[in-house]
Amino acid sequence: MNNKKQQNIQSEKTLTEIFKYNAGGEASEYHIIIHSTKPEDTYEEQLNAVLNTYDYLLTQELKGANVISLVTLPIRQIHYWH
């Protein structure tokens, strides 16, 4: 694969990184990372923000794309005590 292109989309609660790789012909492969940008939100709120962004992408930016895998990782809050 060649011709890597990167696009970032910032929303109120997420940052999305989209990497597009041209595989030749009409085929393209996308690698998408959706980050929650609100660590103070609960896990459920963060997950909902990520899933809402994912739904948006499938109806707008990536309309017609086929999903091979979807991975979610829990985000833990880290508190520093001074």
C-alpha cells in the first residue's frame, strides 16, 4: 500500500485520526482512531462520545465503508496528589 493520507477531525468530545492507504485500483484501506478528549467524563460518557463519532463517520466521512474490526479500550482517569 502506498500514498498514505491523514485527516484529523476534532469535535467537542473526540479527536478522530483517519489514515487512508491506497491499495491499488479502487481499493482503499482506512485506519481510524477515535480518542475521547474528556478524561473527566465517566467511562460510559466517553464510550458514547466515541460511538457517536463512529456512527457519524459511517454516515458522512466514510459512507459505504465496510468495517472489519472495532476495538474499544477503557480510559482510566489518573489523579495526581500533590
